[in-house]
Amino acid sequence: MREAKDFSELLDDLVAANGAKWVADQIRVDACPGATAHDVESAQFEGDWIAGGRRAVLDLVAALHEREFGPTLPPKREPRKPIKLRDCKRTGLMMGGSGVAPIAHMGIRATLPVIERLLATEGVTVEAEQPDGSLVTVRSATSMIGLTPHTYRITLTTAVPAGIVATTVERSGKIGLRLDDEPEYDGEYPDGWVQLDWTPCPKCGAPLIWYEAGYAPGYRVCARSPHHHWQA
């Protein structure tokens, strides 16, 4: 078997062997009706078409590559690294700030156990984003019967529950939430910055918010008074 390759490398091999037009023709028929040779040759193809969540394109390119060049080894998965937070031994907000606005995360995928844990947490609001763009407030698991949530809008105020794994899914830019004892999403890969947004303050359990202005990258402060400072 050949060494594992990522999507871009698979695509480059196919273009080098058959030309961008041939690749576009294959993809246009089976996965993306609007794909062009220019899309295939440019970063826009991966950035836009794949970011659109078109898993069919990923699968098709992998199948075409295997047909042309033989099977490859499965890609190596990077081990998930735990988030390490250093206590900066500071509290408070800059310039006399009196509080932190609720933190709204939009376009979030989540498993039902995650939704149940969020709903059981004080100060958390969950809204189902419907295919037509409307929002429906989720008050319990049973209230979701009949809904077809595309993604969720999740608003955090004073707490974020522990045990949530936050990951990027299928190169789409979508954030997927699952519990740490649930199976992985198809196509997920670790993203420490995403996980940091769903990591509770070690001292009070509040959400950690971006606080890098004037500080080092990775600087965070928790959303609940007295606002503990952390360096990720």
C-alpha cells in the first residue's frame, strides 16, 4: 500500500495524471454538478466545495485515486491533546469592564446527549436552527420531537458543562460537539482552539472567552466574576 495522503495530495495526483478537466468531469457527474476545471485547480475548490460539507466529493476523490494508483494506507489521526491552562493569577476585566455578554455559538452540530447535558446546565440556551433559517428554542429532549434541526445556536452565560469534546467535522468548518465517551464524528479532527471555547474555567466552571488584546496569544478570561485569567 502507498503512504497515506490528505485530500489535497490525492487531488494533485489526479490532476497531474489526467488533467483538471478530467477530474472536474468526474466530480461534476457524481458529486458536484457545478464543478469546473478552475475549481479543481484552485484552492477555492477545497475551500468552498468541501467547506460546503460535500462528503461525496471527499469519498469520490479517494475512490478515483485508488482506482488510478492503488490503495493507500488510512490517514494517520493526530492524537487529541488535552487542553493545558496556566493560571495567570489575575482577575478582573480590562478598563473597568463590569461584565461579559452572553456567548453565542452558531452553526453547531451536537449529539442528543450533549444537548441534554447543556439543557441541564444553568445559564445555557439551546435553539435549533431549522432548514428555513428560523430558530426554535429547545427546552427538553422531548420538545425536539418533530423538529429537524440542521444545526444549533448555543448561548453560554455562567457555565459550560465538563466532558464535552468540541471538534471540527469533515473539513466543513462546522463545529461538532459530543461527550467524551461517545464515538467520534465521521471525518472529525482535533482542533485545540475549538476545544478551548468549550473548556470550563478550572476554578469556577464558567466559559472561557477570548482576551488576547494586549496579551499573548491563547490568553483567556472566564465569563463569571471575578473573571479568572488563563494562558492556554
